[in-house]
Amino acid sequence: MVSDPDVGADTIVEVRVEGNKRVEPEAIKRALRNKEGRPFDPARTADDLKALWALKYFSDIQLLVQRLPRGIAYVVRVVERPAVREVRITGNDELSKDDFKDTIDIRPYSILDIAAIRRNQKKIVDKYTEKGHFLAEVTYELQPVDGTGEIDVVYVIRENAKVQVKEINFLGAIRVPVSELKDVMLTKEGGWLSFFDNSGVYREEMFQRDLQVVQSAYYDRGFINVKVDKPNVTLSPDKRHIYITLKIEEGEQYSIGKLDFSGDLLISKEDMTTRMTSRAGEIFNRSLLARDIQAITDVYYDQGYAYANITPVTAVNAEAKTIDLTFDIQKGEQVTIERIDIVGNTKTRDKVIRRQLRVYEGELFSGSGMRKSKEKVTQLGFFETVEVSHKPGSDNTHVVVMVEVKEKSTGTFQVGLGFSNVESFIFTAQIAQNNALGWGQSVSASAQLSGLRSFVQLSFYDPYFLDTNFILSADFYRTQQDYFGFVRDATGGSLNVGYYLLDDLSVNVGYTREYVTVQPGRDFDAEIPLSNQFRNGVTSAFKVSASWDRRNNRLFPSSGFLQFASAEFAPGFLGGSFLFNRYTAYSRFYFPLPLGIVLKANAQIGYIQQLDPALPLPISEMYYLGGINTVRGYLLRSITPTILVPSSTRPDASVQTFGVGGNKQFIFNLELEFPIFEKVGIRGVVFYDAGNAFSPKHNFFQEPNFNVPLGLFHSVGFGFRWFSPIGPLRFEWGVPLNRRSPADQPLLFEFTIGNSF
């Protein structure tokens, strides 16, 4: 055998890798400093070990040298770490696996890394601490998988009890009541309701926010030099409670001295002052200052100055305890909208969003238009979040408006089953799509069934028919309602066309055709003689209506108002047998109050006009009040004019009271709705109701049989509402203030599925 004359006795002629199963030999060889074909350098073996350990693939590494006749064989003998087959969590009752999806970063089939496992162990503990479980314990187990060289990483959790905030103490809080400081904090002291509303839980990120809010509460009361020291948070010996102490240095309270404006003024200083909420001589309030800056900014935004800069320059007079404010204004360039970009709408088509916008390409930038655009897109109800912003365009005279949305599910399938003391069982089912095919149209099929009524309806609604300002809707329904004295069956449908006169003002015209049959009620076995009121027939009616809707939320409003008026005409030439005109109007107002309280008011009036003097109004079209949706505290449909009639045609038949309905109605509702367990959607309510149905023989507010104020029956009551996944559930107790007989219970409980007003 002839040796290579260029290869010395100390040259590495072979690098041999042993023990590897998953790691490629070339990956190991690339990490070495001693390479094949080079002289072996013992000093580099330490570097080779460091490089191989840095790969984090091995639990053991040996470097061996074997001398061969023609040189050296450099042997790398390794023991690979096992691969992770899966990561599991056990014992997590309070937190779901989804809570950890962004916490655990160990991926299946990655090489086992003990440091990463311990790092994730700490992150799990931190997640529990964030959720208020300070006593949570987390360990891990490595479970080999037989015959595979893989392991399962199992995190074992002992959650233990949550740590509750027992006391929050303020040291140095003298001029601002401690109760007001606690009210603005999200961190609350635990109490007997903590089991229900999760109050008293300590979360670090929430508490850090509270420190800023407490400081802001002082700023809003003129204490511009307030200092909130680092809090002292202590754990009780049994590790069940937390005690928080905040030390505050309030400083002196400052008032506003002079108010002035400088720079580029588009309107006079006097006009600018009228837009301000801050006033000279009043206590300085930083929140009002921010609102004033926005009010001034709006003036410039609405004239196309998208980059207007308003800087409040302050001059503090320590002796007089005043702050002089000068708003320095730099208007910048007037800009136009170059284009509007819409992003995030994976389902909803661009035009559905664009027709809600109140800013337009090629026109001057408008701040109020931007805010209105966000409001209108949000009102669609198709998106979880809506952000409308602007960024620089192709030059300094143009901007690009960005509309960023995040889609949410607009299809619903609901099935519900409940119980009412009046209607017995209540079954509801609905399947609906409020954004069909992304066109913004609504289609639905719904059904209700109870002891007193059944209802099936198919509906279609297009708010912008053929991409115009016209509204198209159609309904087809089948109903059955028990009025105790009689049962009304109706099958019909309606077709309506509306038009937007303004953003919130629409008019509507429609046609309804309905086939009605009337049968004796459960307590009557023969037709009741009611002078042709008790009859079957057809309603063929033309209807006009107008609606002015300024509610902030169409389903659960907390501010704004809704005004509605309609006139329905059913003359003989339309082909119907029920001849009447019906006039309806209602007005609803919503007032937001502190602490999440909402004051609601509803006033409704209705009148049915008889068209044929020889043919009285059919009983099936008359007004009947009472029940959870009209005047609470009184039995369903029990507020109505009555007469005495025999229960059958037999001579010995008993005489009973029969409700014949009124052709006029008035309803007034006043509610104060307040949060109880807001996180789970439970709110309380106290209410006052008044109303009556008036007979054709009497005027509005005339009640011949009972001496009641204003001719109305009055009630008060209370209840709670749960905005559950199947819809709003209402549980309410009404107290009738004008009891007519023992049939009017002192306290009437009612339950229903659906919203109030």
C-alpha cells in the first residue's frame, strides 16, 4: 500500500460520527473546528465540544482520536436528546388550554431542551399569577414513549385557591375621598359577592393601570404635583389574602388662571372659547383639557387640516395656585383624501363598508366625517373592532384614510326553552344571517311556541336595495294567540320599501295582507254574540311610517333616542273585509348615568279608526294591555274594556267577564337599568309603568269603571336581566298600584325571552 506523500501522521483523514439517529452527520461535522484534511489540533477540541453542546441536540458527547496507518480518525460519539412528541397540561380547571396557547412555545418533534421546559414552567406560573392564582404550583414530568426515542412533556398543575384582595389602604389621601379613588380602580376589595363577579382578584397588569388611574383622578381635581409612591403589597401568613397600601403625596390644588390662544387661528378667540369646557377660575382638570384639545382639533380637522398640532402651553403660578393655559395652534397643510383603503374584511364586501363612510376620495379631510364613519360602520354589527385612521399620502397635501375592521360571526342558530307563570313553557328557535354572502342583507327564520301563542316567521331585509338609498324588506308569518276569551289565528305577509332621507331618518311604505280567523276561547263552547265583532276576515292594508333612530346600539341601547310614527289604511277598495285605519307613534329615550346605569323612557300611543259605521271594528284588531311587554304587574291582556257575556248558548249558562278590547291605547314605561354582574351579562332593573286601553265610547285618559289617576293603571317593580347566549332573558316582579279585584295579585312574577324597549 502506497501512502499519500502529502498526508502527515497527524492529518485528519476521517471524521467519524457515531450514535446519531436524527441529526445529520454533516450538521455535526460543520460545527467542528478540526476538519478532515487538516492537521489535528488538540487545542481545538475544547472549541469543538463547545460548538457541539451549543447545538442543544445531545445529552452526552465524546471526542476520540484513533490513529490509522495513513493518519488520524477523529471520532465524534454522541448520545442524542429525545424529541418531544407532545406537550400536555393536567390539573388546569380554572384556566383552559386556550389560555396557554401563547404561553407554551415548545413545539412537537423539537429536541428536548430542559432550559426551555423550565422557562415555560415559569410562564405558566406567571399566567396563573396574572389571573389571581398566586398559590398555583407547576411541576413537569418527562414521560418516555416506548421504542421511539421520544418523550411527552407533562405539566402538572395544582391551582389551589385564588388570593383575594382583603384591604386597599391609602396613606395621605386627605382632600380626595378614598371612596372615589377606590371607585375608579379595577382592583377591588373582595366581599360576599366575589364568588359571583370575581371581584377581589389581584392582577398585576390591572393594578399597574390602577396606579395611573389614581394619579389621573388627582390631576382631574387640580393636584398637578401629586405623587403616588410604589405600593406596598403584602401577603397574609396563610397566603389567602393580599393587603395593598398606597402612599400618596397630594400637593396643592390648582385652578385655571387665564385662557388664551396663539398661532394659526381659523376662528376668533371668542368662538374658540365657547367650544371649551375649561373655564378660568375653575379647578384644573386634565381630562377636560384633553377634551378641549380635541374640540379645537376638530375645528381644524373639519376644514381639511389633518396635521394640525395643538400644544397647551402652561404657566404655573405657585403663589396664586393657578395655571395659565395658552393653546398654541399650528395648522399645517390643508389636505385632501387621496384614497380610502379597507383592510380586514375577509367576508364583507368593500361596498358594504364604503356606503357607510362619511368621508370621500378627492374631498377635503374631515375629522367629524372620520368619527361618523367609524360610528356608522360599527352600527352595522358585522365587526368586532372598527378603526378609522389616516396616514400620509403621495405628498404633503394628500392623506390616505385607513378603515381597519375585524370580522365577527354574523350567523346565529339559537334554541331556547323557558317557563312563564302566564304562558307556561316558552320554546324559541331562530336561524339568521345578518350579513348574507357579505352583501349586508339579513335573512332569518324564527319560531316561538308557548301555552298562549305560536309564531313562525320568514324575513328578508336589504338596507341598500340595488346599492341605492332604498330599503327593501319582506315578512311572511303564521301566528296563533290566545286572548283568553278567543283565539286569533293569522297567516299573512308584508312587503315594505323605505328610503333614507338622512343618515338616521327614514320613511317607509308597505303593503300587508293577512287572513284572520277567530275561535271561542278555552272557557267558551259557542260563538259569543258581540255584534259582528267576533268574525273571520281579511286585512288588506297600506302603511306609511317614519323612523328617526339615534340610538348608539340598535339591540342594547344606552344613549340616544328613537322616534317612530306610522299610519295604516285598510279601506274596502284594497279588497279586505276588515275596514279600519290604525295610527301608532312611540318615543323612546336613553340616558347614560354614572356607574353603568341607564335611564330609559318609552311613551306609546295608538288609535284605530272605524271606517264603516254599520260594521264595528273586529275584536281581533283591538288593543289589550297588561303583561311584561306593556304594563307589568297586571296579567297578560287583562287591561281592556269588558262586558258580561254567557259562556255558551244554553239557557243556564254562566255569565262571565269578556274583554272586548279598546280602539285607543296609551303606554308609558320608565326604567332604571344597572349592572349587577356585568361580566356575565346580568343587570338589574327597577321600573314604573302606566297604561290603559280605552273603549270606542270613551276618550283617551277616561276610565269609567275604576277611579285611577289620569285614567291609567299604574305599577312599579323590579327584576333582573341576563343577556345570555340564547338571547335576553327577563325576570321581573310587578306590583299593581290599582288593584281591580283579587285576580290582580299583590306581586306578579313574569319571565320572557326578548328585549324590553
